[in-house]
Amino acid sequence: MKTIKGLILGSTAALLAVGGAQAADLPVKAKAVEYVKICSLYGAGFYYIPGTDTCIKIGGAIRLDTSFNAAAYDTPFWQGGAGGNNLWTKDYFITRERINLTTDTRTATEYGVLRTYANMQFDFSQNRESIAGGFTEVDYAFIQFAGFTFGKAVSQFDPQWALNKPYISSGFMAGSNNTTGIPQIAYTASFGNGVSATISLENASAYRNAGLWNTNGFITGPGASTFTGAFYGTSSNTFLGNAYGGNHIPDVVGNIRLDQAWGTLHFGAAMHTATPGFYGANEATGHADDKYGFAVNGAVEFKNLPTGAGDTLKLEATYAKGAAKYAIAGGTTDTSGGGRFAKVDGNTIGFGYVLDGVYTTGGQIIQSEAWSVAGFYEHYWNPAWRTSLFGSYSSISYGDGNALMLAAFQGLTTGGPGTSSSSAAASRAGTFAGTGNFDFAVAQIGTRTAWTPVKNLTLSAEFTYSRLEQNLNGTYTVTSMSGKPAGTVLNTRDQNLYNGSVQILRSF
């Protein structure tokens, strides 16, 4: 009986204890949970950062490319090496894998929208990285506030649709084509009805400096693979023979734009300064004066053409004097530096250079003149299938500078390295004998077909034909060209190039 009584009393005490604990732990009013809210002010994909009035959008893409009979970026084999020299050892294809991550934040203020944007790329490219390596780049990183843009953004010289050209890669030449951004300080004023104007200061190095050649010294010869310093893009104009001095004055760039439902209209202009190095190896030798060049362009885009919903036509034309890369071989086309073009086919070779100008000891810079025209048409067969056709013609000429360049290649200059047969070209690849000039042009035409089976997944294939037109008449005798026996004689001729690419793109 005592046992039963003890159990009952113990149980009662336990229940009272539990009840007391529960009473002591009665919940107070919980703090409201801050759920992520959709921000509809700036389009799809934006959310409010919890606890703030700032909206953020996180996006990106995975891009897989394979190029055929071309270098990276689907660039034709025209810059020396095994591909440009047309060797058995060249790669018949090259692959690249890219991860793209973007962040876009926007906050409404009394001065307008405060925006920050960043675009980061993580690449793995055949023959550039180690097996587990990679390559990181920052294409865009800018802040926009009260009409100002600070940081790395699309050049204000380029039309609004610079990032929306209907081809796979950047081996196609179309004006400045600086799709990886240029550091700048810009101010944009809007006048209503889609009219706006922008003025900016932009860093010319490395994209805009095409290089200068003091013809009393060496320059990388056609077919050579030797460079000093890092490759172009890592450091500005590091090719052998570049006579650029420091980056003294930023480029002054301006544009006037019209944005309408039917399309866009764009006019741009830029002032570019070429600062030469010394005539010799040190300051005591003196130097040529700075030379001011310029570039102008016009572009138009027509949307929703009568040929079909979504169809577009884009046209662009550029002229530059002493500012060559605004018109030709701008952007990632020039992966080797110095705008060096060289293509061997059998016993023939075509070559040329894209330079802002040339000079010689005691002389002043003779500026180059460059121009280009480009067009892009894209037709939607249906919402899933579309085909584009694109073409361009780019030309550069050197005027009186041709005499200096030709003399240097033939070893006819007086004083310095050019006095011997080991002229500017000979020390690297070969010697030229003949007549003509260094004016040259590149014509290109291509097509791309893209299929989007589901939203944000696109499979595409592209083919491009290029023709390098040169104006030298003579022979180029090999001395140290990669893969070619010394003494091989190549005749200077125009060159035809064919390349293609396929791509899978998943964006999010």
C-alpha cells in the first residue's frame, strides 16, 4: 500500500514539475520572419535584400565552345604560330569552357537609381591552362549614380547593342568590339523621347593603344612566335618593337543616342593620344612628340523587321586616324598584340600590321588611317530557331609611313639595327624583298544558326570566311620561322581563311 501511495505521490510531483516548467517556458511574441520579397521595379529576377531597400539580381551562364581551324575565341589562324604558319602540328580544333557570374544591385534614391554591376568570368581554355587550372577575368565592374558611370563598362564609343551581336565569338572583326569593358568615368544626360548624350574619359591601355613602330628598331616579323613580356591583354602592347611610351592622357569619348521602339541610332567620337618612347634606349636620345588622333562612328539598329517578329538589322561604320583600334582589330581579336596579321598557305604568305603610326629617329609620328563597315542581320524562323548573316570590311593604310616600313624590312635604313640584313623582320622570322606597301584589309562574311529548345538553353553553330588582302609584291625568305626550314622562299599573296565554331550556352 505504501508502495502504491509512493508511486501516486511521485507521479503527481512529476506532473506538477513538468507543468511548472511548461508554464515557465510559455512563448513570448515571436519576431516577424523577414521573407525574401520580389522586387518588380527593375524587371524579372530582382529581389529585395532582407532588411534593406536594395534590390539584387544574381545571374550567370555556362558556355562551352569548340572552334575548328581557328585559335581561341574562334579567331582565324592569322597571327603566326603553328596555325598561322599552316603547320602539320597546328590544332585542328580548340575547346573552351566558361563560367560567367553576374551581380546587379539597384537602390532608388532622390538622385535616381544607384546601381552596381559586376561580371566575372572563369575560363578553361585548351593549351592555355594546366589540367586543373583556369583563367579568371573581370569583364565589368562599375557603379552608376546620378547619371555618372564609374568603373569598367562598355565603351561609350560603341553602340548600345555592342553585347548583342548575333555571332558566337569575337574572332569576327567589327569596329572596336570591346565586349570586355574599358575603365572609364562617364556622364550621361537624358533629354527625353529616347535622346541622350554621354561624355567620358576612358583608359586607352590596353585595348585602344594599337602600338607604334620606330622603324629604326626591330618589330615582330611575320610567322614569328616570339614576344617580349606578357601577351596582349595582360600588359599593354608587349610585342617586340612596340615604341609606345606611357599612358599620358585618357581618351576623350562622346556619343549621342536615340532609343525608340523601332530601333536605335548612335553617333560616337573619340580623341586618342599616341605617346612615343625614346628614339634610342634612354632619355638622352630624345623622342617624337605626342600625336593626337581621333575616331568617329555611326550605327543603326532596326528591330522587328517585316521579315518576321524578332528580326533585326544592325549596321555600323567607323573611321580612325592615329587611333586604329577604334576601327579595326579592336577587342579580343588581337590576342597576340600589335595587331600582327600573318598567314602562310603553301609557298605564299600574306601579312600586315595594325598600328597607330610609325616614326624613325629624329622624326615625328606618321599616323595610320583605318576604317571599317559591318552589318548583322538575324532572322527568326520560329521562336526556337534563328539564323544570322554578318559581314565586315576593315582597312588600314600608312601613307608616307610606308616608305619607312618598307625600308626597315629591306634593311635599307641608316643607323641602328636597320642598317644590316638583320632588319626589323629578319631578326625574328625572315627578310622581305620586293615593292608595294603595308596597307592591307580584311574582308569577312559568316553565318550562325541557333536553336533554343527550352528557355535559356541555346545550341549554335557558326561558319566564317575571311580574306586577308595585302599590297606587297615580292618574296619573304625564311630565317627563323617556326616549322619552316631556313631559306624557304614565300611569295606575298592575298590569303583565304575558313573557320567555324559550335557552342552550348546555358544562362540563368
